Amino acid sequence: MSSNANRGVVYKGAGKVAVESIAYPELAIGNRKCDHGVILKVVTTNICGSDQHMVRGRTTAEEGLVLGHEITGIVVECGRDVEFIQQGDLVSVPFNIACGRCRSCKEGKTGICLNVNPARPGAAYGYVDMGGWVGGQAEYVMVPYADFNLLKFPDADQAMEKIRDLTLLSDIFPTGFHGCVTAGVGPGSTVYIAGAGPVGLAAAVSAHLLGAACVIVGDMVEDRLAQARSFGCETIDLTQDGDMADKIEAILGEREVDAFVDCVGFEAHACGCNHGKEAPATVLNSAMTLTRAGGQIGIPGLYVTEDPGAVDAAAKQGALSMRFGLGWAKSHSFHTGQCPVMKYHRPLMQAILFNKVKIADAVNVEVITLDQAPNGYAEFDGGAAKKYVIDPHGTVAA
């Protein structure tokens, strides 16, 4: 098997990615066999906003990294210790790599597994500081701890009919949903979603699914705001001047929301006339201003410990100028970290299969080939209101 061909999307330095020949995956972790793993033929693999942080040179990612952590595929080889996943199964891969054995995994906190990354809790495919695992924007990829990690679709033919939706189960749909759950969204809630990229749009869909009365989405790109309006959201154009509380009041009749979800992260910009300037704590400070006393703030947006391109020395170390006293005074709850995908992916799969949600329409999925990936990265970085899904083998189009 190791002589088989494989290609992947490779980070080549700030602003550059390329599709190159890479090694065919082996059932191995370093020098030891990985009998609990499988090799997948990738059916779909998505470009994520967090990939863009690396490609823009805003992390310490090294050149040569094979990108991609949003993976759906067909099992083509199983390790000898894999019991419940079989060759030919069509599966969704959580972006978190989790052993299923450690304290965190046993508590359902699979985003901070203690055994899959020697540097820190938590690992992911194709991502800086996340354990060195090879990414899945490729034709083939190896997945460890397969019985624990993989979500098998119950009917492969049915799944292929809905693959544009189901491909989003590996990350952005659960991540958006997690942001809303941790923000306390429920029936009758009023919700503000910061950012109308794919995760922000997924969070907005999730807020509706959870029964929110009003979902408000803020962004600086009109096409993305139009996408949010297409499924019933109110929107705020953050390039326009004016007080945010006034804008919330114009929609709700109140100056605060019940729940706030930050889907922007550390590359946040100021609002209004200063919208071209980076201000990495802007969204977090807005969250404390705009969330009611006793409310919850979900933060699925990525914040890093090292940002070489930050606007000041403190931000380069992940130290942001937050008005934390305001959040303390209002008894806010802050919920951070990677989404534990396995907590959500099966129920969200059911919502897709039983037509309770049309997540692909909401985030505007566009399927592209592996060779089109560099252009997809460029368009996404330019603010395209799309979620790019790579189809390495032409399976979806067929």
C-alpha cells in the first residue's frame, strides 16, 4: 500500500499553498505501528477559516505542513485492532484527534485529549502545534483510534445524496452549534453572532435549530450578511459608524442580547470608520458590553498563544487588552476552546438526514477539485461568502 500515489495541499509560507505529491499514509505513528487506525480515501475535505490564519502567516506553522482537518472518507484499510469500523464504510472524521482512554476523553472533552499531542492537550489533523498529524486536504489520510473517533453513516447511498451537508459534521457545524450551546441559546433567546464566515453562519443556523427567537449576525462583508439574511437572520454591517448597543436596540427594542457567540477570533478588526484596523480584543469587549447580566458568551473563534503578525508585542503572545472587569461585574460566563465534535456530530447528522436543517445551503457550499484548492484559499481570504469543499477524487460531482 505504501507505494500508492497521494497528493495534498501543502503550506508553502505566508500567502502560499500548493498541491503536491505527498507520502501515501501508513498505519503508523512515528516508528510504531498504529493497529487501531484506518486509512481513508478522502471523499470531501473542507477549507476552514482557521486554516487561513496559518496561510496568512499569523501562526508559527512551518513550511511543508499538509493542511486540512475537516475530513469525510471511505475506509480502504483497517488496522488489526479495529473492531467496529470496516473497509468500505463511509465516515465523518472529527477534527479533534482523541484517544478515548485519557481522563479528558472519558469526560467527553475530546478537544483536549491528553495523549495525542506531546506539546499540549488537544490535537488536530494538519494544524500548527496540534501534534504534527498529517492533514486531510489530500487524496488519502490515516486516522488513529478509529473505533472511537469515526462516525459511520448508516446508509452510504443516502449519505452521498446529502454529502454537501454531511461533510460539515467534521468541524464547522458542531463548532457553531457548540458556540451556541455554551452561550446558553435556547427557545426564545435573542442571540448575537459575531462574524458571518462559515462558522458564524453555522452558529446562526444552530441558534435557529435551538429555538432562538431572534438571531443577529454582524460582519463587514455584505455578501456574507446577505447569506445570513437568506435563512432568516437580522444583520448589522460593522463597517458603518454608530454605537453597537443602539443597533441592537433598533432590532430588539433592547440594548443587550441573551447570548453572544464570537466566531471571529484573534484577527478581529475595529468597527465603523476604523474597520480596516486590527483590534484583537474588539469582539470580546463587545461581548461583555452587549450581553445581558448573567448571560453566557460562547467563543468558538480561534485565539492563539503566538501570533507573529500581531499589532503589538502583547498580542504576539496572545495577551489581549480585555475589559474583563465589566464581564465580572455582569456575572458573565465565558466558554472557550476547541469544540468536542463527538459530543454533537451524531445528533446533528440525524438533523441533516431527517431534513431538519439545510446547513450546506446556509453556509453556501461550493465543491471544488483538489487542484482548485489554492484558488479556493485565495477567494476565501478575499471574503467570499462560500464554504469551499474539496472533492479530491471527483466523487461528489459523479
